[in-house]
Amino acid sequence: MAHAPEPKCPVRPGDSCSLCYPGATGPQDCGLVWLVREDPELSAELTRLKAELSA
């Protein structure tokens, strides 16, 4: 039997979505993910961290 794909957390690079935001069913409706993507400073910091991890 095939396993369902495990969604990754866009805010914590390398981690799976742990449904840490109350009421979220995954990254697609997570308030924390939305907040980080909408805030220019947080978004820039996340981009920097992802680049640092991939280097």
C-alpha cells in the first residue's frame, strides 16, 4: 500500500508539517505560513535561511 505524501513545512526548512498552528490541516491553510509569506522582513529572512542551508 502506498503512503500519502508528507507535506513539508515552508517555515521550517527540512521539517514536515506538524500541524503546529491550531485549526490548520497543512501548509496550505496555516496562519503562520501565511504570516511569514505576507511579511516582507520575515519572508526575506526565510529566503536567507533557505539559501544558507542549501549552501
